Amino acid sequence: MTQPLVHSGEFRQVGKHETPWPSFVFAARNEILTGRTTELGRVIDLVVAQATTLHQRPGIIDEITSRYGLPTDVAQEWLDSVRFAPRGPLDQTLAPTVLDTLRQAGFS
């Protein structure tokens, strides 16, 4: 989370750009995918379960404000904006949009 660095003045926010892809994804080498899919699936299930219940965790706003040094209203705004994609592969129809967005941002 970079918001505390913006708040402290160490970073400066120059804008926001919503991306059409998730902020976090799981990636694995082919050897892992073919040899340890059960274990990988369990890890992903655990992470997804924790992520999807984040909004319901008692005291989560206090935890966020303490861990990241954010004011309560900023932490609440951030939490309200967080959405988790359902488990599964990335929607391949997003690929052209992702590539176009990255090109527009100067990545080629």
C-alpha cells in the first residue's frame, strides 16, 4: 500500500488509473502446475477465503489504520474500494484491454 507514503509526503499522487485486471494474481512455473496442483489449489483456496472475508473481519479498520498509519476515514475508503475477483483463471478477453492500457502507459 502506497497511501501512507503519499500521506507522509514521501510520494506524490499524480493521478489514479483503474485497471481492468486484478491487482494480485497467482503465477506458477509449469513444473509446479503439473506436479503440485493439489497443494497449490489449497494455498489459493486459503488466500481467497481470507480475502473474501476481509470486509467482515471485526476490527479490520483498526488493523489497517495501525499497520499502515492511515486515518480511519482513508482506511475505510480504501476498504470500501477493494474487490476480489472470483477464483479461476484470468478472463482471456481482457488481454487486449490490458495490453492496450499498458501501451498507453508507455510500456511496450
